Amino acid sequence: MMSSTCIEALSAEGRRDFYNSFDTVLTDCDGVLWLLNNTIQGATEVMNGFKADNKKVFFVTNNSTKSHTQFLEKFHALGFKALANEVVSTSFLAAKYLKANLDPSKQVYVIGSPAIACELDALNIKHFGVGEDYLKTSVPTFVENIKLEPDVGAVLVGFDEHLSYPKLFRAASYLKDQNVLFVATNTDESFPVAGTGLVMPGTGSLVCAVKTCAGREPFVVGKPSSYICNVLTETNKIDPSRTIMIGDRCNTDILLGKRCGFKTLLVLTGVNSLKDVEEWSKSDDPKLLELVPDYYAQSIDSLRATFPVPL
């Protein structure tokens, strides 16, 4: 049986040892630092405090609906002292991966947001598909008249509020060619909508639709894919054994940390609950045990008390 350590229950010595056990902090954003546009109490003080104490900080998000510039604007508006190279989003990672692996003479079919288009543009990657593409005729008429673009070398799937039958049709048709890359920003299935009984479908739901139709598995750039770890270790020389991953979702944030050899901390202000962790910790299934974090805390605010001089 695996168990997690509660940050709030640590002794003064335990808090000091915890704080001194890492030099690099990776943190998820939505559900950890903010909920929609509302900052979670203590988030700015803790993250800015880490930076002031010369710990490396990276903001690692699976959200593909904002560009680097848009994320920076949000961080600064909410009081976070973030730098451009500290923001790691899946729209950025997808563009980086395609720049390294796509034949430059080819173009990308995108099921995704304008932010993805922005990141592809920044690296001079040709693309099309962003925006509305709804079925305006019967399916037989659509099939008779569809024209597929030439020179498609990749299909990239991110969050797309305009997902439609024509988009699925095009994506699966391009992916029939096994030489066409299939890339997904992330596989987050869904999100609870705070204070309601609503469930918001995530990018993973869209990715599942495409891969079911295409009969292929995508290369995923977002959490829990270790591609993020590779990018960070190559560009920033971080030491995995001296790194902590903070998140609210165990099958992305915590699993990423486990796969990369990071310490892991679950905050209970987002997707997963302590009840989830307790259930997994009783399991004999290695896949469920991987979801159990090393530490948990009620919120990011709990970390204030671990600083040498409490914030």
C-alpha cells in the first residue's frame, strides 16, 4: 500500500526538508494557480517566492487555446512574475515537435484553436483547418464534393470548439497515409465546471474521436508525455531528482512527475480528490499506484509555511 504525505501535517523539520529537497518547480496552472480567471489564494506569493529564492520555475499547461504571448499576458495580469521561457504550453510544444519532425515542404491539417495557428506561424510551419467547418449538406453530397488538400504531412489535434463531422472526415482521410504524422496536444478527457453539475469535454474527447476513426494512435506532446521532460532537460539542464511537479490532476500532472523521476505534489483545488488517492493507494494495479502523489496539500497556499521565512 502506497501513501502520500500531507504537507499541512509536516513538522517544522519536515517542512524545511521538503523545501530543501528541490531546486526546480514545475506547476500546472488551471486548478492549481487559478480557476478560470480567479487566482487561487496564495498562488502568486508562493510562485513568486520560489523565484525570489532562486528556484527555477516552469508553468506547464495542457491548455492549447492560448499562445505563449497570451499566457504571459494572463500571468502578468494575475501578478505572476513569469518569463517567456518559463511558460510551457501544448500549442508551443506541438509546434516545436512538428518543426523538428515535419518535412518543411508539407503542411499541417489542424483541428484546434487560433493559438495553435499562432505558434505554427511563429515557426513558419504551413497549416490550414482552424475555424468553422460545418456540414452544410447531406453526408452523401459532402462526400461527393469534398476535396482534400495536397502535401499534408501531419494532422494536429488540440482543443477545438468547432469540432465537426467534416473535420473528423478530413483528419481520418489524411491519416490513412501512414507517412502523415498524427500529433495531439494532450488527452485530458474532461473538466468539472466549478459550482455546477456540468462536465466540459476536454481535448482528449476530440483526440479519441479522431484516433477511433483513423485507427491510429497519436504522438502526445502534453502531460503525461515525457516529451515535456525531454524539452526541459535539454534546454534548461534540470535535475529530475531535484525537481517537483505540482498539479491537480493525477493522470496528467502526477503521472508526468512519476514518469520523469520528479517529486510530486497534488493540490486539492482542482480535478482529483483525496478520496481518489486513498482508493488508488489500496490497489494492486501498478497503473493506479503510479497516480498516487508523494505529497498532497489542500491548496498551493499551504506551501507558504514551508519557506525558510514563511510568506
